[in-house]
Amino acid sequence: MSERWHVVFDAATGRQVSSGTVVADPLPAGLASVAISDADGERLRDGTARWDEATRSVVAVPPPVPQ
């Protein structure tokens, strides 16, 4: 069984501070976290996804456009 992934972000702006399977408890003031799927955590780690500040969710990174 794998550990649960989380994204830690600034609660006011949505800007990602960190991601991983270890989260401080309690979080420092002004920070929030959201649990994400193992698949999304792996996608963040390998660069095929990114944190979207506006939606506060993990979104796919489009593949490069062939030249």
C-alpha cells in the first residue's frame, strides 16, 4: 500500500508550495493541503502534470508540439 500524496499550497493565492507523501501537521498559518491520487502524484513528479493555482487541482501538461 502506498502513502497518500498531498499538494501543499498558499491558501490565499493557490500557489503550490510543495507536494509529496509527508505533510506537516499542523501546517503553518496560511497554508492548506489537498490529497491527490497516487497517479496525479506520480505525474507531478515526472513532469507530465502541474498544479493549477486557479482551479487548485492537478492538470495535464500538453505534449510538445512537433516542429
